[in-house]
Amino acid sequence: MNIAVSPPSATAAAIADSIADFVALRREFHARPELAFAERATTARITGLLQRWGYRVEQLTKTGVIATLENDPGPVLGLRADIDALPIDEATGLPFASTVPGVMHACGHDGHTVILLAAARHLARSRRFRGTLRLIFQPAEEIGAGAKALIDAGLFDRYPVDAIFGLHNWPGVPAGRFGFVEGPAMAAIDRIEARFVGRGGHGAEPHLAVDPVVAAAHAITALQSVVSRNVNPLDMAVVTVGSIHGGQASNVIPDQVDLNLSLRSYAAETRALLTRKVPALFQSVAAGFGAQARVTVIEGFPSVVNTARETRLVRDVAIAALGADAVIADFAPRTASEDFAHYLHHRPGSFFFVGNGDGAPLHSPEYRFNDDIIAPAATLWAALAERFLNGTPA
């Protein structure tokens, strides 16, 4: 796939010259995926490369890497890549497909890792910056636990940064083009587990039972009003019932029905409203049918809210390094979620997107990371480091 950009900068040309090494490395990672907090081989491979290139490498959690490269006093920049895979059986048929049954890099974290490694090697060789570069290879993004684990272990106390940046590939967006969003860029997510409890009985005698199936069905229908009649139409909210389970036989009214939901929003006020309104609605609907609703709210993580200054900076760097055509104007926020949000509650920064081109969506067994985007994305990381740390033109 051809990616049209302006004539390459010196940074872009240097990275492009050795990109074949990183395509091969990406495919190596792809063939050997590891799940959240089990990324031991991945961590060892990353550690070995970074140490060879002159980085000081340490760990805060049992997997993952914090790498530091210092080049005189100056600002401190954090760049983050996620490294874990998903519990999915790969169906791509690629020659370098996963060799681990039931585990696949179906979100492109192998690509994110290699993009940052390609930039890391270039920056270690060129050292065209003055300050400190911190690279965060984060475990367990897919279960929403890695960023918080690092922060709780003292990430910003032991390895302070002035700002932090992250990226994610996005299928359906033109390959190698970048999207930037000031303010909310990805949604907050919370989960709800609800159990509707009635009184079981014979299907032929429903009047002697309290049917939790009927109560749950009415609650799901009523659920649609939470967004349509409680959330400002100018705000975003998505309430999804992802699973419903109850009963075993057609002639038996069960004792209980279980629902699992996800709640997504951008604004903190909307997030609080959803976690308050949904349980209240379930309990009131259940009571109307003589049943009970036992509701548990499972807190996820907040929305990704990019700071304006840092977002403008990385957008400007992309234009300078790759050309104006590499940047998508008016890129829209995504309704998916990312635990990078935790970092932005502690430090300024920006999380942006690089197009992966046409193909299967993220988390699909048919998903394919596009190796053509490694070079432009690594170029942007390197150019951002040079600009942020010492103002060197991209």
C-alpha cells in the first residue's frame, strides 16, 4: 500500500533505511503473542534491544519496561507503547500468524511496540536532543490494568516526565495518516453486573412464580431512556447490554437472570449519571414485577482527555516531518476506551491515531496490522522527541 507524504525529512529517511529490520521484528512479536501481565518473553526481547542501544532499562511491574536515555540536562519526555495481546484465535492465515493457540495480537500492540523501538534506535544513534527520553512499554492495556499498575508502583515519582504521548493504529483510516483530537479523544468505560432475582416455577403456572426474565426484558427496554431522556443530546453516551443469561429449559421459569453491560461516555458528569441512573432504573423496574435487582457497578477508567498544547505540538510536528497531507483535518473522537487515560490524569499529553488502512476491525480474528505504517509513525515519534526536548526542526 502506498502512503503519499511530502519529501522525507532527515529523520524519516534514516528510519526508512532500516525499516526492514523492524518489519521482521514486528512479525516475530506477532507470532509469539502474550496476554496481559504474562508478557515475559516480549519484555525480555525489548529489554535486550534497548540495553544494546544504550538505554537504562528497569521494571516497575512483573512485565513491561521503563527505558531511559539521557543526553545532557533538559526537559523529560515520556512515550508509551502497549505490549499485550488478546485471548483470540487468529484466522488471518498469515505465514507469521500466532503460534500460541487462543492468543493473538488483534489490536496491533506488536506494531505499536515496534514503532517505538524503531524510533528508540534512531534517537540512540542520532542523539539530536538535549534532555531525557523515557520510553514506557506498558503491559496489560487490554484488561485496562497496566497504566494504573505502573502509576500505583510509582511511575511518575521515580520516573517523572514533563509530558506523555501515546498512539494507536486505527483500521478504516487511510494508512499512514494521523488523527489528532484536542480534549476528549476516547471514551470512559465502566461495567455493570446485574442479577434479576425472582421466584422460579413451572412454565404452565406463571402466576405462581415471579418471572425474572420478564423483569429483565422490561428493564432492557427501559434502559434506552437513560441516554435519550437523561443525557444532554450534545454529549456522548453509549449503554450496551453485552450478555443476558437465565434459565435452562423452555418450560421452567428460572430463579434469576444475569445481565452484563458496558457504559461509555466522554464527560465526567455523564459518566457519573450513567453509573447512578442504570442501577436505579433496574431496581425500580424489578420492584414493579415483584422481583429484585442486585446491581454491581465495576469502575473502569476515565476518558482520554488530551491537553490542547501537547496535541497542537504533535500535530505541528507531524506536518513538519511528514507533510500536511499526513494529517487528517477534524479527526473525530473514538468511542472505544484506553487506559492511557490514567496517565493524562497525572501529566499533560496527547493520545493520537495512525491510520491502518482498509481491513478487519480491531479485536477481530481477521485483523492485520499494516507494516507500511511503521516508518511514518516511528518518524513522528523521533521527530516529536527532537522537537520537544530541544526544538530541533523535524
